Amino acid sequence: MVVVMKAGTPAVEIDKMQENLESIGCTVHRSQGENYCLLGLIGDTRKVNQSQLEANVFVEKILRVQHPFKLASRVFHPQDSIIEVDGVKIGGGNIAIMAGPCSVESEEQLMTIARSVKEVGAQILRGGAYKPRTSPYSFQGLGEEGLKLLKKAKAETGMPIVTEVMCLENFDVVEAYADILQIGARNMQNFSLLKKAGKSNKPILLKRGLSATIEELLMSAEYIMSEGNTKVILCERGIRTFETYTRNTLDLSAIPAIKELSHLPIIVDPSHAAGRWAMVEPLSKASIAVGADGLIIEVHHEPEKALSDGAQSLKPKKFVQLMDKINRIAKIY
Ligand code: PEP
Ligand code: MN
């Protein structure tokens, strides 16, 4: 970080600024000429309050040289992180496929879907027991009953489960059942939930917020990691743009961008991005081609009867085709 002082700043004010920065633990390198003064901060600048510095009338501007996220940054951890869940590897060139219904609805529904996705190579079973719905009148999920059904499906198929934790109140119960805790798009900046997830020893699937920048997503990962849990899997699930034909706009460029910035694995959710089942396969292929570490796909054997997100759910037969295409594309890249 470089603090650019205004031309003509009295020497005493520059000294004060330098002392202030040193008092919070920064090493300051001063570079001064007739009409300029730059204070270069060396070392850990996490504790620097940029907004306070900008409020100083003698400060012209602040230039950031490094990213504000450290633990999530590739600079300090050049190798890809690989997160392992019951023997399934996510990241570092391994493609992980998570599939299952949007919501757990019944034993028969979950078992039928779990068996069908397992048969064609899905490694992780998804299914929401606590659902974040836009309308309070929509199906809210089966709650703990849904978690019990997920446990049953895991016992039969051997697939680890990923399910959403929506709030602090049900954190412990979801954590007890889940193998991967999902933090949904709407909660990406729920900082209390992120801190709590940081104290868990379960991997966290952190979905990008509807209008979050890549840096904000990585700062949310940083929240989890700074509490001690470094097992964070990122997920691009589409962002809100002016386009209304699709439910969201899948930001494919986020994948190579995040690969550059971070060592954390990043997977894609084409179901919530498109909102339309017919687009799920093409977007899945594109995601793997741009370097995603996996996919999370909604599958339902009777999408026309689904209690949530039927329009974007693939029937098992279509999921078979998708797996075939993905396997072929993964071999090329
Ligand atoms: C989900 O995966 O079930 C979900 C609600 O996704 P998102 O948080 O991305 O909307
Ligand atoms: Mn859904």
C-alpha cells in the first residue's frame, strides 16, 4: 500500500502520518522530492484502515499494491488447494460432480434421484433441507427431517452430502449431518455465519452473492479462513445483470480470474445461473472448459412436480448425457 501525500504537506504532518502507520505495525518507506511525498507500507497491511487514511486532509490518495485477501490469495499459497471429502478430491485438476434435487422433498424422491446420479458417476449428493425462498409462502424445506433423509441416502449410496446452512440457529444441526456446509448466495455476506463456518472443521461451499464482485467473494472466503477453517470451495452461480431471459448471468470469466487470484477450488452451478434445464448442459461444458474444478447440478426425476426449481432441474436421463459430455471434455483439458 502506498500513501500519496498532497504536495506542500508540512513536514510535521508527514512525520505524524509515518508515526501513526508505524504504531500499527507497518514498516514505512518514505520517498520524497520537492513536490511529492510517498509513504510505502511494507509488510502486513491488514490492520490499516484505508478509509481513515483517506479522511486525512493531507492525503492525496491511497494506492493498493496487494489484494486485501491474504489467506485466500495465491500469492502466499501458489499451489492449488485440494479439499478432500470422504475420498473425493476437489481442486488441483480433479473434477468433482455434485448432483441432486434442489430440495429434499420425501424419502422416495431423494432415494430415486440419489441412486440415479450415483449410477452415472456423481460423487457428492446435493439437497436442501433448509431453503432460502424469495416468497415466505413457498416450500421452506423439510428441516431436520430432510437432513435425516440425506443421511439415509448417504448410507445407501456412499455419497457424501452437501446441504445449505441458512442461519446461526440451525448451524449445529446442519453441521452434524452435512459433509460439506453450503453457504448460499443470499448469505455470502452474512458475516456472523461466515465466522461460525470458520470455526467448523467441515468444508464450506461458499456461493457467490447475486451482486457480489470477485473480490467480495474472496473477502468472504477470507472471513471463514481467518477463523481457522481453510477448507473453502468457491462457487460461481450466476450474477444479476440487466438480462432477464436467464435467471442470472453465468460469469464464466470469474473462473480463470479466481484461478489467477486464489488457490481455492472453484466450481460452477449452471442450474441456478440459467434457471432453465436446457441450458445446463452447454453451460456445464463451458465451465469445465474454462477450468472449473467441478459442477453442482440440480436433478429431479419429476421436475414438473418439484417443490422448488423444477424448471432448471435435469431429468436423470439428461444428467446421464451431461456426465458423458463432461467426462469427454475433462479428458481434453
Ligand atoms: C441452492 O443451491 O439450493 C441455492 C439456493 O442456491 P443459491 O444460493 O446459489 O441461490
Ligand atoms: Mn435450487
